[in-house]
Amino acid sequence: MPARHQHERRRAARGGRLWPAALLARLAAAAVLCGGPASTLAQTAGAAPAAPVAATVKQLRHGTHHDALYDVVFEGQRGIAVGAFGSVLGTADGGATWQVQPFPMKHLALMSVAMHDGKCIAVGQTGLVYAAEDCKTWTASPSMTKSRLLAVGVNRQGVAYAVGAFGTILRSTDWGKSWAVQTVDWSGITEDGAEPHLYDVHVAEDGVVTAVGEFELVMRTSDGKQWQALHKGERSLFGLSVVEGGKMYAVGQSGALLSSADGGTTWASLKSGTAAILTGVHATAQGEVLASGINSVVVSRDGGASWAPVTSKLVRNAWYQALAASDGGNGKRRLVAVGAGGSILELDL
């Protein structure tokens, strides 16, 4: 569906809370939304079949059928995963084991979590924001919006951005304790000034912020006030990964996989070899890139030049929203994916 018509459909139904398929995929049950099952979507144009990747896929955790995990983050060996019904899981051993953490809210979903210097920020439905100085003791921040917040990022200075539905952008300079709504002039960024859903955000150490969302939008600001569109198209982008040396990757609908080699100034479309809806991406400075989504995980070991699927029933039969890797030093690493049923997978590639 063209981006303009997607926006018109959403705007007409906004008051009745009829959310577009792309956003519902971000919230849960993505296998039957976003225009239908992933297997019915057209294959990426020109993508040649690739040999499957030999990988060991191990299930570290599985909850109930109604559970879901939407994001995961690591800092060294410490990690946090968040999801439906205020679920918060923690690990102190690089993801080998996970424990349920107490959380003061149990009726709404946490959609994203950010961690830096042992401090955490989590965001979710109805604009909720929680901050924790120790990533354990969570305190609610004053609500600045009723829109769903779908992603949050923070840098070492405690500057944080949260983004979400209908172009919502919040900014904090105190590690998420207080927030200010950022006003954006969408007329110079999207067609007809449409307010796009924003699905992921990265806050660099120098304060430069990059966000991705609907209409294949990649946008950037250095001050939170003036935003520039770096890339636009038709598909929604759900995930963003930034690595050393200016490399960036974004993933989305219909197997969308974009890369930038110049810090996000220009973007190229990669042939991922899948039509699956991709929601999460993780990349390393060594050229290893993984993308996860609905019934699919694809991997590249050459910076995105070629891609191959990971073959596993655990992957084919579920959706995995996000990817992250622990880093304990001395080459020790554990790559995990989180998603449907509260599952946490370890991917040994």
C-alpha cells in the first residue's frame, strides 16, 4: 500500500484506535498482520537464494503463549529484556540465565529499553516511561504523551530520546527522569506533512540522533529541534543498528534491509533474500550483521554483501523482535534474540 494511503487510513481511524498493521506487528501477533503472513509477501526483487547458515539455536527461556518480549540490551555481561504486561528480565552472566525482576507496573507493555553506565530507561504503551539508576529500582517519570513509545536511546551524558506513534518524540537530559516533547515540522520531511510512526532511535555520544520509521524514513537531528530526512521510500523501517566506523543498518517490511557506510548520510538497499518482516538488527565492526523478524533470521558475514537464512524450527515457527549481544571481554560473546512467548534464543553462528 502506498505510504500516502497508509497515512490516510490511519488518520481516519486515529480516534477509534484502529492501528495500522505495521504498528500492530511491533506490538504483538505479527505473524498474521502487516498485510498477511510473511510467506505471502513478494520476494525481494533480484534476491538470489542463499545457502542456509549452519548455526546452533538454543532456547534459553520460554514463557507462556501470551508472553512477549520486545527489546533486549546488554552492557558488558549485564542485560535487560522487556515486554508485555510490564515484564522485565535481567541477566548478570551475559545472557546465559535470566531472572524476572520486580516492576511497579503489570498491565501495559514495555516496548523498549536502553542501558548506559549501569542506568536504564524503559518506555511503552500510553507514553509510559520508567527510569532506574541501577537498572533494578524503577521509578515512573511524569507522562508527557498518551501515544505509544516504541523505542528509546541514551548516551553517556544522560541525553535520551524516546520515539513512537504519530511522530511522537520526547527528549530528556537527565537520564529519563524528566522529558520534553519535541515539535517537528513534518511538512519538510514527509509527504503531505504526514506524522510517521517512529520505530527505533539511536543517540550518539556527540548528541546526534538518528531515528527510523514509516515511509522508509531515516531522519536525523543534532539539537532535537531541526530534523533532516536522510532517506525515504515506501516500506516501514522497524530496527536500526549503529557500529564503529560509520556503518549503519536498518531493517523493515518486505525484507527491507538498508545500509550506510558514511554514518547515515547516504543509504543503499541490500538484497536480503527474504520477504519476511524484519524488526531487529545487530551488527559488529567486523562485518557480521544479523536481522530477525517474523519466522526469519538472516545473517551476513561480509557487511551485507551476501545474506543467508538461519535454519531452525525455533526461528521458523515464531517471531523475534530484537537482537543484542553481550560483551564480556576476551572474545566472549553471547548473541540473543527475544520475541514471541517470552522466548529468548541464543544464536551460535
